[in-house]
Amino acid sequence: MQSVKRLFPVIFFGMAILCSKLWFYFNYQRTNNPLFLKVNLEMPSFEYRSLALRSSVAEALGTSNLLNGNFVGQNSNKVSMFSAEWAEGEGGHSFFTLLRYVG
């Protein structure tokens, strides 16, 4: 009886994983219009100030599509932003953006 009680959580967890995988397998639909994100440098009540990056950063990341800077608000709040974009084969894109509230 103890062994059955110990196996129940393992079986339950395994069934949950299997069901979620099956749900995504049968319900996933490819679209002809993939989601594409774009950086917007215009925000109400904020001014974007670009910060230069060394050329070695672009070389290390393998792209020249880099944005780095701060959004400075009217009340001196600041949000730092770094963004990089890589073009992939067959029209695909990889996109990375990091935002950090400085205060």
C-alpha cells in the first residue's frame, strides 16, 4: 500500500506532462504571418538617449543591429534598454531586448 501511495504522484505528474504535450501536438497551428517584434523608440513622457557601444560588442554578438540607451522621463525616471536582432535563414528573425528600470 505504501508503494502505491509513493507511485501516485509520479504517475500523476507523468500523465500531466503527457497530456500537455498531446494538447500542443494536436492544437498547434502554424501561421503564414509569424509574430515579428519591433523596437519603438517613441514613448509618451519619455525621451530616448542613445548610448554608444564599442565595435567589439557587435563583433562578439555577430550583428550590427544593436540599440543601447536610456528612456528618461520628465520626472527623471530612467529605463535602460538594450536590443539586438539577428536575421536567420528563410526570413526568420531572432530578437532579444532587455529593459531595466533604474528609477
